[in-house]
Amino acid sequence: MKLHEYLDEQEQVNEEGFIVDNEQKANWALRKIKELQQEIEDNTRLAEKEIDKIERWKTKQNEQLADSVLYFESLLNDYAARKRAEDPNFKSMSLPNGRIGYRKQQPRWNYDDETLLKYLERTELDELIRVSKAPNKAEIRKQFEVVGDKVINAETGEVVEGIDIVHRDEVFNVRVE
């Protein structure tokens, strides 16, 4: 018999219709929560180990399959290159299981943001510069005060616009140790 089962038996606690009406029963309920949380953690650990194994298996299997895909793509690439050598106008070929061919690509733009920004500022192309502004909410909470349902600038006494205060009820908290 496990310790928690023994203690349940000693305390004559039955979960069905159970009511906490004294400290002993409250303590029992906290112990039950702790046991259940431990079981959740154990289940999570076990699942994570299995997930890790499955992920490693998936990675290994998919790497092998991806190598095979690359092999067949290279065979098709060689075939398309031979077709293009025979006919310089060859672009693509449609087959029952798919399509092979060549496709033009747009040029890639590699940006050096710092140099580009300097150029845009120097040439006064400000419409091409994106400026992002956002309130620093952590600093706002430090600098302003809540009075009732308003936020007040303590230095000036004025109400800060753009912030609504929603007072919330207490929330019941259970902490097991």
C-alpha cells in the first residue's frame, strides 16, 4: 500500500461528496493536489522522453528520405540539362507525376541597412524610411500612478490619456509545498 493510500485510509477520507470543513481535511486536499501535480510532472517527463525518441527517429528517417529526394532531383536536373543542350528553347516538361523545367527568378536584394539608411537620409528620401514608435509600458507603469480608474501624471496632476484601468477581483490561490 502506498503512503498516500494509507494516509487516506487513516483519515477516512472519501473523495465523493467530500467537503473541506476543518484543517485536517484542508491539509488532505492540499496533499492530494501535490500528489496529482507530481503525477502530471511524471507523465510529462515520460512523454517528453518518448517525444525525444520519436523526434530522433523522425529526423533520421527523414534525412535518409531527403537524401533520396536530392538524388532523384539531380537525375532529373541532368536530364533537363541534356534536353536543353538538344533544344536551347527547352523550358519545361509536364509529365503524369509532375513537372520539371527551368524558371526565371527575381534578383535577390541584399541590404546593408546602416549604409542604406545613411544614403536615404542624405538624399532626403524620408518616405522610404520606416519609423516605428511604441509606448514603453514598463516605464509608464513606473512613472505614472493609478488613482481610482484613472492614470495620473504625478508631476503635473493631469490624467494620462490612452490608458484604461480595469480593477479585478481577488483570485483564489492554492500553493502546495
